[in-house]
Amino acid sequence: MKEFYMTGILLEAEISPQQQHQFEMRYHAATGNFISPGQPVEYQSQNNKWGAELRIYFNDPELAGKFREKGFHVEFHSQAYRSDKFIYRINNNDLWWELIEEHGLRLGMN
């Protein structure tokens, strides 16, 4: 992923209450930032989740192609995801953490 610049990416996290502490500690270790559900708004605690659902949203078709070339499943939705703002979505926890830990992205809009 280091061979291309990533901008216009929204990172969102929905975490089960049982996984919150672990998620928050990993995020803090990677970023130095303390978070809690709702702070930022893109981090939510969800009772109906079994673990972590980490999503990546964006609109750049070139970026979508590069993620696909790397083997990631990129979902396309012509009506847009996330309040009609983004047409591409990736649900991949490993990639999400790579973007945080290796590329400096953060929860919310990057």
C-alpha cells in the first residue's frame, strides 16, 4: 500500500462492548489518541456485534482498483454508502489496522 497516497478515506468502527477495551488500547498504542464510543462519532459500541466491524469508505476509482490489485474485496454501490457520500466500501479489519498503524490514518475522515 505504500506505493500510493491515500486521501478522501473515511474510517469507521463498530465494536462489541466485550471488545471495546482491547480495540481502544490498540488504537491508542498506534495513534497516541484516547477514544471512546461516540468520540469520535465514527467509533460506535454495538451490542449486536460479536467483535469488530471496521469499514473503509472512499470515492476514488483509482484507489479502488489499487485495493483490488492487492486482493481486497471492494464493494461498489451506485447509490452510495454512508449517507450517500461514498461509492466504495471495504470491510477488512486487517487492512483497516494497516491503514492506522502503518499509514497514519485515523478514525473519521482522512
